[in-house]
Amino acid sequence: METPEDLIRCSWCGKDPLYIDYHDKEWGKAVSDDRILFEFLILESAQAGLSWITILKRRENYRNAFAQFDVEKVANFDSSDIEKLMHNEGIIRNRLKITSSISNAKLFMQIQQESGSFYAYLYSFMPANQSIQNKWETHSQVPASTELSDTISKDLKKRGLKFFGTTICYAFMQATGMVNDHIESCSFR
């Protein structure tokens, strides 16, 4: 039986317990629940220009600030909600990122109406509507973006989504298991 010391992890998670827990329990695992997809849309967009651990450490604050990631509630945030968020020290207080979260929520709901779910929309881009299981030997082989993340982010940008370029899109795809980028030797693959 493997002991915790025997486990091999992707090198990016280092030794931070929060990162390790996220790596072991969430990263690369397929998500079909639109609420969780919306959560990652908010979090990954907030991460633009920052490290993921910066956002991960604030995740619970984001959950509370953004109505438990209830897309309908966030879509209805108004100027008073924006001002409250701008004074919330538990999140990244960037007005453009905050206002884009609200407009992105409205677009998320439009996509749900058009496609039946945000999940169905995303997987319409995927080969055979399935997650991609990559086979990397080292983390240095993992790309920051791909043609697929280019395509998805361009479509979302055309629809008006903000803070979701190809690199953020690929990080979102990794986080939600659209692609499995755990290295081959990772115990959590």
C-alpha cells in the first residue's frame, strides 16, 4: 500500500497543502455541473495576470462574495454590489474583473439557454464530445494553450466574455478536466 511519501504528484503543486489538496482532489477531474463550471469561470478570470495559488487562497472569499457561484444571482448584481465587492479585502479588488464577472454571468446564462447547459456548449468543441487524456512525461511538456483553447476562447470572446483568453481558457480546461494534464507518473492521474 502506498504511503503519502510514496505518492508522485505533478511538480507544479509543490509543497503547499492547499495546492496539494487541489491537485489531488480536483485538478484534471471532469466536471459536468454548470455551477462548478461557473465557479471556475469566475476564479480563472480573476486569476488573469496572477498566480493560481493567489486565487485558490481566496476561493472561499470568492464563494461568499459571489453568491455561492449562483449564476442568476451574480448576473443580477448591481452597482451597489460592485461597490461592496470593491471593498471586499478577501477577493482581488479589480473593478474590470468584478464587472466582467457580472457580464460573464449573463453571457453564461445565454449560452445555457442556447446549448441546454454550459457543459454541453464546452463539450461541443471537444473531439467526440469527450475529455482529452494527454500523455506527458514531464510538466515542462504541458502547453500553456492549444488550438482548442484558442478556438473556445475566440468563440467566447466573440460572444463578449472578458478575461478569458486562450491561456486562461486552457487553465480552465485543465481545472475542469476537459483535458487531463497530470503527468503519466502522477499517482493522481
